[in-house]
Amino acid sequence: MTIAEQHKSNGIGKDLAIYVCLLILAGMQFVIAYQKIDASQMFTRMLAVACVEAGLAALFFMHLWTEKRGFLLFVAIFTISVLLMMQYGWTDSFRMVSGAPFSK
């Protein structure tokens, strides 16, 4: 029995449960947004909820949960490294406002 056949035989119960969890997490984001807390606390809480939400979506709706652990680890490390490399360019973005440093 292949993985696709196993997924079809399980029905949609697990998918609906994950979907409900994602809806609850989205509701938590609204609750956090309307709390009277500091901006740094709000950012930290929203980022944590968003990471959990993205992890659930990737694991279950992209079927990464059924993959081998080595591949899952590779995807996680690759994604984190790409996100970190994207942050490398932000330091150069101030040149558009103030010009090239030390050009005078």
C-alpha cells in the first residue's frame, strides 16, 4: 500500500483537525493583535504563532510529515538558511536613502 493509498483510506478526519487547529491559531493572532501589550511582546507572540501555523501547514498539507526524517531535516535547514541569507541584503537597503557610504 503506497502513501497516497494510505492517505485516502484515512479519510479527511486528520486534515479537518489540522484545519481547525489552523483556524484556532489564526483566531489567536486576532486576540494577540487586540491586546494592550508592548510592540516587542506582540511581535514575539505573533511570530511564534505564525511559525507554528506555517509548520503545521507545511507538515500536513504539503505531506512533509510522511517523508523521511533526513529529507525533513534538509528542508528545515535549507529554509532557515535561505531566510537568513535574505536578511543579509537588508543592510544594503539604506544606500537608496543616504547614498553610497564614504562616496564623498
